[in-house]
Amino acid sequence: MLSLTEQTVPETAADVTATSPAYQQILAVLRTATTPMRAKDICRTRGRGTTAKDTEGLRGKPERLVARQILTEPEPGLFVLALPTSPA
């Protein structure tokens, strides 16, 4: 009975975030990118505006994906997909 109630809430929360449409669009853009991208570049590729309000609205999403180790940030403000880690 205990095993039925055990949940890994952090993993579930990460999965829900990464599967939302906005995050999937960001990941799709970065999958096709050949170099790391800035929030403004992601907005431009998605066909969104590139004004400060547009890029600031998007900037937090890649940061959250970095925190969940889905993306990496080789330099501040540059985002790229994280390399898959192989099990040891």
C-alpha cells in the first residue's frame, strides 16, 4: 500500500513543465539550432516579437529548463540542449 502512495513530486513537476506547449516550442527551436541561442533569437525563430517585453517574457522559461538540466547555459544568456548523460 505504501508503494502506491509514494510519488516523486520534483520529477513529476519537471515533466509537467517540460511538456507544456511553450516549453516544447523552445525545445523544438533548440533541437534545430546549430549554435547556442539567446532568448531574442528564440523569439525570432518562433515568429514572435523581439522587443524587450517579448524576450523578457520568454527568458525565464529556458532558465527553468537549465535548472532541470534539460538545457545548458554555456555563457550567460546563451542556451543549448544539454547533452544526454550515459549511465555509469
